[in-house]
Amino acid sequence: MADFQSHISAFDQKRIKVIAASPDSLEDARKSVERKKLTFPIAYGLDARAFAAMTGAFFDDVRGYLQAKLKKYNGSEVDITDKTTKDS
């Protein structure tokens, strides 16, 4: 998510709204927002496996991470991977 935040002005210039989805609890999502100084909304409490199946994101069963890649941004190859731990 921090990678998306670091590109937020470029997204804003193109009128692209960033939102995040996380399997974290509300409390953990709030901590992420504060720690990473995020300015976009985060949906929390989602089923990571179902989200991965619907969106094509990769769910790492071993580490409990939901990973997504942004293949092209501003004409360049960019790898933006979010390693958000699943809710225990």
C-alpha cells in the first residue's frame, strides 16, 4: 500500500482513485493507515482467497499475503506488491 501512496499524485493527475482491500481487522487497517500515512480508503475484513479469485491477485497460503501487481504505469513496467498479513 505504501507503494501506491508514493504514486498518489500521479494517480490524482490522471483522476484515478485509489482504494485498497485488506483481510485485516478494522483495528489493524487503522494501524496500517497511520503507520504508512495512507490518504486513500481501505476496505477491511475481506476474505483474501475470495478476493484473489475475483481479481487475479495472488494469495500466498504459506505466508498469508495477498499480492497484487500493477504491470504498466505511466508507460513503464512497475511492480507494486502489497504484502498484507491475513487476519488471525
